[in-house]
Amino acid sequence: MTARDAFLAGERPGDVAIFLADAHLRNAEALADLAGRVEGGYVLVVDGERGRRLFPKVAGGAPMEFAQEATKREGAVDRDLTGGTCPDAEGDGNEEHAVRFVLAFAQEQTDDVGGPYEEGDVIHAYARCACGVAYSDRWVVGADAEG
């Protein structure tokens, strides 16, 4: 099982996952030893503290500020973290709406919080589109995608 598979299964709740699209990377070779190669880019899964230090270097901004910005817009992040659907795309398939990067973390099941958090572990994912829009998505680990 890869680090990304374990993260998506809710087995790495203290970690963060970062997807970086090939088109966004300036030095992909630097990630070769740290991240797993996937179609269209790389996925890096590291402990949360290391992720907070790395994120500004690879994405160009503070992770918490980015997450707060992305939370203001709902979109659809692919369940494998390697893409998404920009809320401004309107289904046009235009390259200008390709995902540049995704930041995700898992929150363990919390029965007393309610909502999806009592159904299981929840993945929170935040994406930046090539058009500049930031958006977010969340889902219960193992639950089928909506729609």
C-alpha cells in the first residue's frame, strides 16, 4: 500500500497530502525521492508539521491561509487527490481549469461533533485551479462520491 493509499483509507490522520500538477512544478526531479509519481503530477504524503513547512515552498503560500480561502468555495476534488472540477469551469473542459495543486488532511471520526464526522474519518481537500480559483471538498473515507 502506498502512502497515498494509506492516507485516503484514513490510516494516516496526522499527515497531510499534497498533489502538485506537472504544469505547476518547476523542479520535478527534486520530488522524485519524496513523492509518488501519479498521472499528471506527484503526491507527497508527510506528517502535518513537515507538510506545513513544505507547502509554502511547493505551492507559494501559507497552508492555513490557503485552506481558509478555499473553504469559501465548494468544488469537487477527485477522491484520489489528483484533480478536481473548478466551480468556475462550467463543464467546458478548458485547460485553464486544470488543478495546479491540492492540499488535504484527514480528520478522525468524532461521534459527538455530528454530521459526516460521526459517519467515519473525513478527508478535507483544498484545491487551486490554474485559473486562480481556490475551492474545497470533503468526504467520509470509504463513502461513495455524491452525484
